[in-house]
Amino acid sequence: MNKSELDPGASPEAAFGALLRRSREERGWRQEDVATMIKCSSTHISHLENGNRRPTLHMAKKLDRAFKTGRLFLNKALAVTSSTFLEGFPAYVAQESKARELRLFTLGIIPGILQTPDYARAIAAAEVERGNITEEQAANRVRYLERRQAKLDREPAPVIHVVLDESCIRRPIGGPAVMAAQFDRLLGFARLPHTLLQVAPFDIGEARAFDLPINIITKADHTLMSYAESAQQGNLERDSDAVQAMLTTYYQLQARALPQGASVALVSQLREELP
């Protein structure tokens, strides 16, 4: 059994997994026992318990019948399906909080781990206005981001490399006051001893290595993991060999991007130009 520590507050998937594990262990059942009862594999049960797989409503109903828990698992599964996070993202965040190194590339907006609360709220409010999420989900998203950021404030601090497409700092979010605070946050980040901030300027053109945001983790055991997403789909890659090629491409992007000094100068210039 591949059992990992799980924070039920980390995500709806984690809350479901914690409930399943606790309910199973209270009854003295093995993962294989539950798998036999609901006709699935024990590996699937392990993934659910570790928060690495989203439960379907059909699966939740079968668990409620097996555990005789009414709608307990179904209600937890409904919380997962109403989540605003793409598949794979909560599992990535669980690893992010323990990583020894993080490498991020983003375009369009500042990456979540560097967003100020007001910047994050402005983005979430726009999603509410478009009808994509509810106000409650927007508030939950910001709280989740704050918890995610807090977990990176630890000792020893992870090494964090961030490459921002120039669109991230050119795109106004929330008005001048919000952008001023966000620029200050970036400049403060760049001054930390364990960080590197670079801007990939527009003029590198087709030499920009990625067309989607990408996050690469170096874990404590030096294995690699990556997470990438489009508007509708998240992909968590756990194959270290597959991620190694992506890491090489990331290094190539860093070589094309502005060095940190020039990147900080550009952010400072944009900060001074705000009304």
C-alpha cells in the first residue's frame, strides 16, 4: 500500500481521500477489501485515498453502499466535482509544498505563488462576472492560494526559478493600485537569496520554448514532476525521464530570457509608469 500523509484541507480530492482512508481503517478493512466490494482495483482505491484521482459520483454511491454511510461519500464527491481546480492540480500542489526546487513559466498573468491577495481576488471576480464560478468558489480559490503560498514559506526554503512571459507584467489586472502592489511583490521576490526572476521578452518570438504555463518540481529525492494546463485540462506528469526533456527546454528558455538584473529593471520601470 502506497500510503502518504494527506492534508484534508489541501483540496476537495484530499478531503475525499482522507474520509475514505479513515472510514476504511476504522473498520479494519484493507484497500483490497474495499476494491472487491465496489468492483475496482486496489490501485484505484490507493489513488483516491492519496488525493491523486477525482472520485466519480458513481464511485461515491458505491462507497456509500459498501460503508453504509448514506450520502456521505456522495456529498464529498459533489464537492470535488464543483471544485474550480483542474484534474491533477491539487496533487501537484501537494508535492509543491515539499519540493526542493520549483521552476515556473507563465504567460498572461502572474503565477499563483507570487500573486498578491488583491491581484488574485481581481482575477477571481472576473471569473464570477463571466459566470464560470460562484462567489463562494472565488473566495475559496483565494483562501486556497493563500494556504498554498504559506506552505512555501518554510525552512529550508525551496529554490524557486520563475520565468514570466512579458505579457504577465504588461497586462493590467485590478487597476493601478493592485498592479503597484503586485510589482512590489515581484521585486521583493527577486531580492530573496533562494529565488531567480526573469522576463521572457516579446522579441524572442518563436524562440519562446512553451506555449502553455508549465511548472516543474525537483523533489527531495531528486526525481522530477511537472504540471501543465490549458483552459480546460490539467496534466500531471510523474515520469521523471519524461520531465527531464522538459527541464532541458526550460533551461533553453532561461538562456533566451532577460537576466534577473534586466528583468528587475523592466518591472521597476513599469512600476514607476503607473498613474
